[in-house]
Amino acid sequence: MNSFLTTFRRLLVLEPSTPAISRTVTKIVPQPKSTTNAAESKIYEKAVRSEMTTLLGIREIDALRLLTANKKLLSASDSLIEENISTCLRHGLTKDILLRHPFLLYETNLEEKLSSLKELPLDLSVTLSFARMGTKYLRNLQLMGKVLTDRIADIQRMFNVSLERACQVLATRRFLLWKPLSELEEILSVFSEYQIEREELLRDLWVFKYSVDQITSRLGFTKQHGVKLKTWMIRCPEDVLYKHLKRESDNRDILGENSVTQYLSQKLHCSDIMAKNIIKKHPQLQNKSLLKINLMIDLLYKYGFTPMHICRVPKVLLHSRKTSEMRLKQLKAFGKLPDSLYILTKSQKQYLQHLDNLVKENTKSLTAL
């Protein structure tokens, strides 16, 4: 077991010199520069795959994903992980359950926590998310008795989720254990009235910390501006919301009855298919201020660039107009306006290097004269 866990960690840069096990790992672990140990590397690959399949019952790439999503596994000792696996198996938890709750592999005091959870009137596999809590907190849960099981049932009913998901919600957002049920239901009713999906609420449960009046006021105000309602609009500062509403208003003024695709098609004199491909390649354009995009396109036209120049490098539309204008002025002063817009998308360091090369070229030309 220990050798397996040690090898397992090497896959994630703890020992960068260890050969990567496959091409899928190369972004995380650099391949060694030397290829002289190819035979040894193949033996290593086979051994790791075999141990992963035997001990975890998952594919090599799945084990890698497990570790990348649970960084604490990298710092947990081999003995703790080994002990926790044994503890889980002793309590009747399958490896599938372990993979659904990987934090169990590195949780401390796991034996005591699982024993406490077994005292609850629900199956252990359902309440495992509570094992993230401290032992003192778990003892308090035990004392809650029927109050706890009722609240789990309430969350299950309100959000139409499984008992396991309801426990996960309460384990990660503990304030939901204590907030009055009548208030939770009233808040949920408000969200339903404003057609905010429950799945979105599950992704942003912090909104339930706000009062009914605060939520109603913010959603009502935002709806008046004709934008799609999102839960973050309740939590964000007012200036952030106002900025978003202004951008949406500007976008509507520019678009009229058109879509973003139709707007780009008309503004860049290209086909709808090309405009769709541009958005597909740079989906951020869907959320960027169309006023800024409009001003950027007009700036590029002013400096003599054509729609085709922009279609070839549409990424330029995501960059700062102020920075782009400054660069174009500098390049024009050198009499070196580029044939392509790529230089406008480069980092400041790359751009300054390009500018330095232009200075050197000009110096050589003057020297030659």
C-alpha cells in the first residue's frame, strides 16, 4: 500500500523527475529530458496501472483526476490514507462510495466520526458528507435527533434532491441547519416567482443568508431593467450590478432586434457562418460590452485595417482599446503598421520586444545611409 501511495503522489509533481505515465499527464508532470531509461519507464508505467486497478478499481487517468481535485491527498501521510481505507471498508463502505467522497481518504479522526454518524437514524452512506465536520460538531448533530432528520427531509423536498445530496448541502452550508424553515420556504417561493431554477440555487446557496426583503428588493429592481436574473445579482455590491445593467442596456441599444452573431456579421461584413465560428472560438465575446467591441472595430477601421484582418485575428476584439490605440500610434510613428493584428494581442513584454526590434532595424538603416 505504501509503495503504491508514494508512486501515486509522484504523478503530481512531488517528484518532478519521475517519468510521466502517459501523454495525458504531460501538462502536469514534465516528461524527463533523457529517454535513455525507456525500458525502466515502461516497467514503471505497467506497475502503476496495475496497482491502481487493483487497489482503487479505477483507470489510471481517473486516479490522476481524483488527485488533482483533492490536493490534500498529496500532503496526507501514507499511514493515514491506508488507515482510512481500512476504516471505511470495516464500516461497510464500498470503493465506489469512497470515490464519491474522496475526502474520507485524508480526513482525521475518521473512526470516531463514522461511529458518530452511525448513531444517526439514516444509512451511513447517506450522511457521509457530515464527516467533514469536527468531532464536537458531529456530537451536536447527534443531540439534534429528529430536528436533524426533519431538516434533511425538508432540504430534500425543497430542492427535489436525494437524501445524500441534502446532507451534502447541510454539511457545506451549515447555516441552513438553523435558519427557520418558514423563512427558507418564503425565500424559495420568491426565487420561484422570479423563475430562478433550483439547480442554480444549489450552486449558490449563500443567497439564503439574505432576508426576504433584501432578495425581493434586489430581484425586483433588476427585473425592471429587462436582464436575465442570476443569483450573483443578490450578493454583488450595488456598483457591480449597476455596471452590469448599463452594459446590458448598451448591448440592447447596439443590437436592436439582432443577435450578437448578426451584429458581428453586419459589422465585419462577413457571413453568419463566419460570425458563428468567431464566437465559437472566442465565447467571451458573448459577454463583453458590445459598445467596447464596436469602438474597437471602428478604431481598427480608422487605421486602415479591413474586416478580413479582424476576422483572421478576432481575439483582438477582446483586448483593451486604449492599449491597442497606443500601440497603433507607436507603430505608425515608426512607419511600421503591421500587416496582421497579431501584435495587438501579444503581451506587453512581447510587444516591447517587437518595438525594440523595430528600433534596431531603423538604427541599421540609418547607419547604412
